[in-house]
Amino acid sequence: MKIVMLGAPGAGKGTQAKMLSEKYGIPHISTGDIFRMNIKNNTELGKKAKGYMDAGQLVPDELVVDLVVDRIKAKDCMQGFILDGFPRTIPQAEALDYALNNQNEKIDYAINVDVPDEHIVERMSGRRACSDCGATYHVVTIPSKKEGICDVCGGTLVLREDDKPETVKKRLEVYHEQTKPLIDYYNKKENLLKVDGTQGIQVVFEEITKVLG
Ligand code: ADP
Ligand code: ADP
Ligand code: ZN
């Protein structure tokens, strides 16, 4: 099963993608996580991506497309994958379709986790991410057992630099301009699944898996 997660920053794409990855035994591929790992390891790619990410802008298509197209050719993607944070522009979606087409494959579901803008700042200012393993929490809705400490690995939980309200506003603008048109793109291909992302995590998950099987 090949899945693409759509939705505003903070809509809950990553949270659902991790749960779906476990249920269906297919890898969760988050381009944001890949970039953050590269920044942490101070790689060439990380150095190139950092400025854009800190400013709340998208990293240029040419820095992300080949990376994803290569990644989904890996052996662990034979049974499918869940893309989280990619595609984010129409050219990225076209490049993905082109690469899949060449192998007689296609995206089975594009899942739009729908959360209105007015909820987003609240979601993002409460998000805490583990600086070691990337696990995600929310100070109100999904707190860790011990404040500031990751349940999974004991690492330190931090507020992402780009989750501060000024940057979130910019990211939302970018979302509306460049990423939201993808909803229409996948709707035309008739593989769009829309869920109300303001519901509880488990309810959202059940609505998705009811359709996916
Ligand atoms: P969120 O989880 O809030 O949606 P991500 O972790 O997916 O955010 O992405 C963080 C940042 O990484 C984005 O604001 C953007 O700068 C960059 N990024 C991630 N994926 C892409 C992509 N497919 N194209 C361009 N930039 C990307
Ligand atoms: P995205 O990957 O779309 O940027 P995340 O999955 O990281 O979003 O979720 C953003 C924040 O909202 C996190 O702090 C997460 O714990 C929290 N969250 C995710 N889904 C829900 C939900 N259905 N209800 C309340 N909070 C949620
Ligand atoms: Zn951790």
C-alpha cells in the first residue's frame, strides 16, 4: 500500500503515519525528519536545507525529489510506504507519479488530515519532539509521562525552532500557496481520503483504517 499524507503543518500527519506504519508494516518516510537528521549530522544537505526550514519556507524541489525517489526504491518499500511531508508542491507530486509510473505503480491513497488554521498554532506551540529519537508529544493532548523527557528513549524533549508562532504563521501561508493545491491534484485522481483531524488521535486513526482495510 502506497500512501501520501496531506495536511497543514501540525495537522497530525506524522502521528497518524507512525500508527499506520506499525499497523501495515510499511516504512514511514518523513522528509522533515530526514532534513532534521541531516542538520543534526551537519551534512551538505543539512547545511543547504537549514536556512529554508528556519525561515518556514520550503526547501527547493531539487533538494528533495531525488532523495525521495531513491528512498522508495529501497527494498523495505517493496510492500509500500507512507510518505509524510512529501509531496509538498505540484512539481514534487508530478515527479513522484512519474517515478512510480515507470515501474507501473501508483499512489493508492492520499490522506488529507483536515485541521483548520485556527487550531494549528495551538497544536504547534504545544508540540514537543525528542531530540534523540524524534518521538512526538503534545503538552496538553499527548504529554510524556515525565515532563520534558521522552517515554521511548529518555531523551530531552524540545520545542522545534520552526514551531514558534512567527514561523508557524509563515509555514501556514506557504501551505496554502504551495501545498494545498495537492488536495485537488489527488482528488482528480480519485484516490483522496479526507478525515477530520480535529478529532481525537484514535478516532482519526479508526476513520482512516476503516477505508484502508
Ligand atoms: P510538519 O511536520 O510541521 O508538517 P515537517 O517536519 O514535515 O513539518 O517539515 C519541516 C520543514 O522541512 C518544512 O517547513 C520545510 O522547510 C522542510 N520540508 C520538509 N519536507 C519538505 C518537502 N517535501 N519539500 C520542501 N521542504 C520540505
Ligand atoms: P504534523 O506531522 O502534521 O506536523 P504531528 O503529528 O507532529 O503533525 O502533530 C502536531 C502536534 O499535535 C503534536 O504535538 C501531536 O502530538 C499533536 N496531535 C496530533 N494529532 C492530534 C489529535 N488528533 N488531537 C490532538 N493533538 C494531536
Ligand atoms: Zn526519544
